[in-house]
Amino acid sequence: MAEGVRGPVVAPEEGLSGDPQVRNERRLRLLYGERIDELHALTKEQVIEKHDAHVEEARNSNKQGVRLLWLERAQVYRDELARRETVRLTKSLNRLTWVITVATIIVMALTAWTVIYGA
């Protein structure tokens, strides 16, 4: 896939084709969804691409119920991005907690050393 101004350029067979059969096949692939492990295995770019495809389908729909169905599917990908960000932040905070713990132990040891053996 080539990179365009607004994101990846999608091949005609994957994009918004004028052929109803191609569009229906694409919609079925989009609605099929993924298992949790498959969703977690997607790259960030793939998750964003799938989200954007669902939003685009919602924009192109003229029926409220169908539009909501596409937007609900798009929410799955937004939730996955939020989950990944939460995991990243949690790991960062855990590392920071360990750094603070080690620094505290070092300061306590130096303070005890100073008190016991004098300055």
C-alpha cells in the first residue's frame, strides 16, 4: 500500500468500489471482526485503518441503524487503542515506582550510614 496525504492508499478491490459485489464483500470482511487474540496481534496502524474503514462505511450509510452498527464496530478499535495506551502507561508507572523504591532504599541506607558512623 502506498502512503497518501490522508493515510494509506487502498487498492480499488479493497476500497470503496463502485461494484456492489466488491463493496458487499468488503463490508462482510469488515463486519466479520476478529477474535481477541487476533485484535491484540494487529499493529497500531492496522487498528487505526480498520477503525477508519468502519467510520467511512458509517458516513456512507443512509440508514441510522446501519450507521450505528458501523460505529459500534469502530468503537471496538478505539477501545483497543485505549487499552494499549493504558498498558503502556501502566508499564511506565511500574518502572517509575521501582526507580523511586530503589532511590528511597539508597537514601535510607546513606542516612543510616551517616547516623551510625557519623559525618
